[in-house]
Amino acid sequence: MSINRPDGGLFPRPVNGDCAALLAEMASGCVDLFITSPPYFMGKSYDRSYRVEDFYKDVRSIAPDSSRIVRPGGNMAWQVGYHVTDSHLLPLDFAVHDVFRADESINLRNRIIWQFGHGTHAKRRFSGRHEMILWYGKGSDSYFDLDAVRVPQKYPGKKHYKGPRKGEYSGNPNGKNPSDVWDIPNVKAKHVEKTAHPCQFPIALAQRLVRALSPIGGLVFDPFNGSGTSGIAACLEGRQFLGADTSTEFCEIAVERYRQLQTETLPYRPIDRPILQPTGKEAVAKTPPHFAFREQD
């Protein structure tokens, strides 16, 4: 049963089951934005294998229906990280694109880098602080609303220095293009959005994709619903949503988060909140005497 939203729409309730079966039943061209962050097969509690071959197999199994359900002019967004072993690293967006590059109905429009400041500290390689998003458009001119996701200008006072517009402000007054590198904090233990799900992606990440790649009132679909982040982003932005997950536990987490959204008690990090810059006064920002790197006198 769905829950009424204040705007007259419905809060989503995830389908607890195999997304492949749900995809097979969905009508062609019914989805405006297909957005997902599939299991990465990195030893998480919800992963079934360490083998990257299983990731390929699962993506291939749903790829035809995934692109089929997207309407002409609609979009797909796949957010993935890396498959890591002791001696080998594979960017999983390579694997996703291996599967989809033969699909002539879609076009890769952007490879977006999602960077974040915190994560596991590596000793045998540089510590990983980014993941990827592949944005595919259905057809040659898929939906894109840049104005909906503009960010503040870094140098708003910059002016044209020559030509007919010399002396005029050169930046767009509505803000600048956020580029294909997004700095958004990931959901770690102290993040306000953290749930029992072992690998959430932040609401702000999904919000930017929903805002830019789907129209208001459109349908957003996530076949790996997890803790419900995509659905929350869709509801916040006035879109309809459908999601699925095989885990009963994760579906229950998602439903509780949707309930909190309905009652306006959901904790989440606003999409426009600046990244925290330590002042040096916080205890955790002060350098202990024995550290190698010290502040300059």
C-alpha cells in the first residue's frame, strides 16, 4: 500500500523480490529515469560472490529490459565503484559499458566522477576516494535540465576582458554547470543518513541526477532499491518512483525512511549544503606533536 504525499502523489513502497521478474512485466518506454547503484561484489553482506564475472552476469541478465523500459528521450544512470582484490583493480563502469555499448538505442552522454573525502585507508595503493556514474540517454537528444542543477559561481565577479561584451559579467547569473566531477560526502558511520544498510549512496547524489535527467511528475525506477535513497530523492523532487530489492530487511529500512519523509522527520544532508572546511579549532583538526606534517609557523 502506498502513502499519500503532501503534493497529492504517493510515497513509494518497494517491491520485495527479484528485479528481473519485475522488469520483464514492465511496459516498454514507461520510465523517464532508470537510476541504480547495483551490488559491487566487494565482500559486502548483500554480495554473493567476489568474482567480477558474476557482476557481468547480473548486469547482462537485466540489460535488455533495463533499456527497453526507458522511454525515447529518457535516461539511465548507473553508479558503480571498483572490484578490488589484493593484486588487481577493475573499474566497474568498464564492465557496465562493456554490456551496454552494443545497445544502439542508448548513448553514453557523460562519465561522472563522484569524489568524497573519506573512506578506507589503503596501504598498497593510493586510497580510493571516488566512484563513477555512467549517464546514458535513450536516443540522440535525451532529457537534460542544466538549470535545475546549477551551482554557485566560484568567481561571480569575473568579467569579459575583450570583445563586444568587454567589462560585462561573464558568468551565468543562475549559476554554473556543476561539471562532471561531483564533490558530495559519502555515507559513512557519522553521516546523518546512515542506516543499517552497509553501502548507501547519499540522497544529494540521487537528487542531482533526478533533477537533471527527469521531468517533474516523471517516473524514476531503481531495480536495486536498497535503503530507498533513489525513492527519497524522487519524492523530494516531485517525481513518481518504483523500486525493487530482494532483501526484506532493506525493504523495511526503505519503508521506514519513506515514513520519516512523510512525517518530515527524515534526517538527510541538504543538497546545497557546502562541504565542511575545518577551521583548525576542532579537536580532530588539531595536529598532534608526533605527526610528520605540521602547520607552518
